Amino acid sequence: MLDLKTEITYLPGVGPARAKILGDELNIHTLEDLLNYFPSKHIDRTRLYYSHELTADMPFVQLKGQILSFEEEGKGRKQRIIGHFTDGHGLIDLVWFNGQKYVTSAYKLHHDYIVFGRPNYFNGRFNIPHPDIDDAATLQVNNLGLRPYYSVPEKVCKRGINSRSIETFVNTLLTKLDMPLPETLPASVVERYMLMGRDTALRNMHHPESADHLSRAMYRMKLEELFFIQLNILKFTRLRQQSTKGHLCARVGQNFMDFYKNHLPFSLTGAQQRVIKEVHADMQSGKQMNRLLQGDVGSGKTLVALMIMLLALDNGLQACIMAPTEILAEQHLETFRKFLGDMPLRVELLTGMVKGKRRREILEGLANGEVNILVGTHAVIEDNVLFRNLGLVVVDEQHRFGVAQRARLWKKSTIAPHVLVMTATPIPRTLAMTLYGDLDVSVIDELPPGRKPIATVHHYADHRETLYRGIRQQIALGRQVYVVYPLIKESEKMDLKNLEDGYDEFCKAFPDMRISKVHGKMKSSEKDAEMQRFASGETQILVATTVIEVGVNVPNASVMVIENAERFGLAQLHQLRGRVGRGAEQSFCILVTKYELSKETRRRIQIMTETNDGFEIAEADLKFRGPGDLEGTQQSGTAFELHVANLARDGQIVQQARDLAREVLDDDPDGLKPDNALMWRRLRDLGKDKVDWSAIS
């Protein structure tokens, strides 16, 4: 039996040079990696097109004709060779960006070829870059059927490896597999779900016998992939629950009750009350809490986090909240101190900016227990930051932290602290089930009373006077305005409004207003100073990049203008919109775009204008962009890389996989049943070098 762990360099036709490209660019290091590099699509190769039928939106075409001549253009890295090709109905260009000697020697002029590739329309003429070319005398088009197409980046194509190359490598590997690939799922599961056998499914993923065979193969491989992810998550979660003790926090004492009776700034919503009860139930169970708190922007997560910290303090413990930026950490400190008022509690801030004597005093207070609550950035995970009795860790906007960073916090206590992970980015259910499946989930799905929904409108960039008039009206009412740009300086490649030009434009349009400017390239001290000017009301307009997406709370700001809104994803637009609407006054979000927009972009803008529901927006964003583009998609140490399943489209299979994994674990919790031996071995193989078992979330 061929060992699939064999390095790809030893597959005939690959060799060391190609193996390096495959490994560096496509993450194909072994024969198994190649087998799991599935086609992005399958194409019906039985159809021949004529050149006069081509349109710019065709994904792939196949033509029969002859190369009339070759021509070289450009110099150095920009050098390319062009083959002028005709099928008797028109001319198109075949373009190669390297391999000139090979191309001119491999393909003859005035010889019949079948040309296959993706057509581009440029300078009034169609071209096909790096086409697949076959001798028409030896290729029987009618027998081609469904052929695999493998996604290969252009820079890899330029180095001589394209979809056809991958197909050739896969065919070589499949030919060498003289024994059927072993099953990985129990026979009972295969029979119950009427699954295609694993060997048959893998072969049909690459070369399907029919459309029906391809559909059955994809279902089999998706269910298997998602099943092992869910099995790993649930097994890990049960192991942690059985082995990890937690601080017992049964007491509701003086700190919590004093705050609840005398310092609560407003009545809790029903959702906030429900979440506090869920968290307290975890903290008094005797087991370590691991809970994900989801709440839309402005839903009151920070207040809930503070009240949970007070529960920890009432049980003789210290609490810590870790934020991704100094701005957000400072805001939490200010909020906590404002909420707590004259309560006799010591709350301190630890960031990279806190140095010298002040830093030493805070570290001493943590070590002797005098500091009750620590607010900080990644500075709190440094080795010299020691707590006397850390009992609760709150991680805010947790997708900004890596697993290893968070794990260092858990090790600062002899008994693992309770963990509350907070995010203002609503996570679709199927994504949460896979990426945060080892966490219990609480949701704050109500806004505090008095908050008005933000009015979101779409505005075209060439109607700026109307926009400026609305801004002046809001500033005249005493409000403040954010203006967000996607770039700092002008880019030759992207026709976008940029921050520097935008700042100048707003200064000219509002000469009587005070305007601040903030972007990520500024020094922290400069950025903080400008933010403080805006927060204090000294400036009326803040021109910024997305640095203000998280962690800025200015209740008086009522207008968010997002320039080039077409360049932002739904989740980011929703996050930016959440910077306003924090006071009692009506707030506005203005999405400024160019007039020419794609159908998909117009739909995104329409969704933003129709709803303020973060979860509805997150579901739509997942469908538009897929999980790979969403922030936080590799946060759980229990997540594997997806080869075939798509969390945006395969929600039903995710649920099936989770239900099946739960049944298997209930039936064979210790992994001792002989019928499941291959399954448990496969789980171990998948987990090697891929899972960070120190992860808690």
C-alpha cells in the first residue's frame, strides 16, 4: 500500500523544484495533501465554442483551431509570448508570461489544437492566459465529460504549474494507488447515511463518472470532514469539563449587591439579566467556565462583564480584562471607574505605555492582591505579571488575540480561571458551531432602553453638497461626525478616496469647524491625543481609517460617513456603524459609493440600509464572502482546515455532523469499541501538529 505521508517530491513528474513551489504556495507537502487538493469546479469539456461566441463573463471556453504566429512583447519580468490563434471565425491571443522556449518548441504553427482556458477581454480583443492545449488529432472531445479545474494562483502559473499540471500529478497518484483507500467512518455510519465508500468518493472528487457520482462524493467528503471537526471539538470539551476544576463562586456578596443597588447606571435589559444568571450558574458549578458572550454593538456587554467581575471579587478572587488596543483598554478603565464611583475597589490599567515606578506599583498590587481588577492589553500576559489569585479572565474582541497569547493568561493561576470571551461581531450559527463549538454561548439580543435604531442611507459620491448640508445640520445641533476612508494615501491601483485628500477636502468644505485626523501609521501618543480631542468635544469632525472600528465610545457622535463603502465587507460596515447611536439622539450612517456598482455590491449596501440586526448581517456576510474571509475563523485550537466543506452553504451538514459526533461519543466515550478503531485512529492522525491543546477558546 502506497504511504500517503510520502513527500510530494517523490511523485513522478514533480521533483524538488516543483515540490518547493507546491509546498510554499499551495501547502501541498505530501501525497495526502495532493489527494485532498480538490478541484474548485468541474467543467463540461464536451462543448466546443466559436471565437465569435465569446463574452467577457464566460468562466471557461474550449476552441478548436490553429496558431498562426508567435510574438514576444515586453522585457525582463514583464516579458510575455503571444500566440495568435484562429478557429476560422475570428482571432484571439494565447498569452504566456514565461517559458518562451518551451512554448515555441512544443506548439507548431498551422496545426490543429484544442485550446481551453478562461477568456479575458483587453484592448478590444479576447485573450486566454496560460491555456491548456491538446493536439486535436489525439483528443476525443466527446469523451472528456466532466474535467477537474484546480484553483492555482497566477504567480504559480507563471512558474509553470497550472490546473492541468495538478490534474496530471493527481492522475499519476491515483494510478499508483493499487489498493483501495481505507475507510475512516464506522460501517454503521456509512450504511445509515448511504454514503459512497471513501476510496470511490475520493476518486470521484477528482474525476467523477457522472454529475450524480460527483454530488454523492462531495456529500460523503463534506460529512466526513465536518464530522471529524465536531468529534474533535466535543471530545476535547468533554475532556476539559471532566478534568479541569474551576473556582467555586457561589457567593453573591457586598461588591455585587452594592453596585446593583447604588451604582447601576440604568435598569438591566432582560437579555443582560439572563446572561448574568447563565454565567453565575457556570461559576458556581465547581468547573471552569468557558463562555462566549455575543452582543451587538451597544448592547451592554461591558456592564455585564463588570458585574461578573464583581461576583469573582465577592469570592476572594481577582479579575482581568484583556483588550486588543490601548484605546479600548483605556476606555474600559474609564468606564469601570465611572460605573464603580466611590466603591472601595482598586482598578488599574496595564499597557505598554505604563512604565517605571507606576508599573512596579501595579505589579506589586497584583502580586499581593491589592489590585482587584486589571484592565490591559497584551502587556498583561508578560511573564513578570503575576496575580495573587486570578479567578476570572474576560477577553474582549477575542479574534484579535492568538490562541497562544490567551493560553498564557490561563497559566497565571494554579486553578484555571473562569473565561468569558466577548465579541461585538455577531457570529452565524454554523460558524459558531464549528469555530467556537467548545464554548457555551450567551447572547445579548436587546439594546438598552432609549437607544434609537441608526438610520442608514446610501449616498453617491458626486452629490457631496447634499452630504455636507446634512453634516452641517447635525453639527449645528451640537453633534459630532466620523468620516472613515479605506486608505491613508493615494493608490495608483485603486481609485478610492483616500484619507489625506479627504482630510484636505473636509477642511475646505468646513473651514469654521475643528477637524481631527487619525490613522494606524500615526504614533500611539499622537493618535490618542487626536482621539481625546474628539472624545472631549474639542473637534467636531474626525477623519479616520478603520482604526476607529473597535473601541471608540463618543455618545455625542451621531453621524458616521463611510467613504468608498463598496470596498468594505458587511461585517466591517456594521462595526463602523456601531460607533454612532450610543446616545439618546437619532444617529445616521451614510454609505458613500461611486455610481457604478456590481449587483452583489448593491445588494450589500441594500442589506445595510434595510436592517440593524447584526446576526442577520453576519449570516448575509457569510454567504457573500465565505468563512475564510471573516475575522476570527482560525481562533479555536480545535478547528481543522476545511478542504471541501463550506460553512456558508453546508449548514445542514454541519448540524448532521455535530449530531452524529455526539451520538458516537455517547456510545463510545473512551474509544474502546473495535468497530470505531479506524475512526479514532483517523482523528489522531488529523490532530497531529494541527491542534493547540492549550486552547480554551
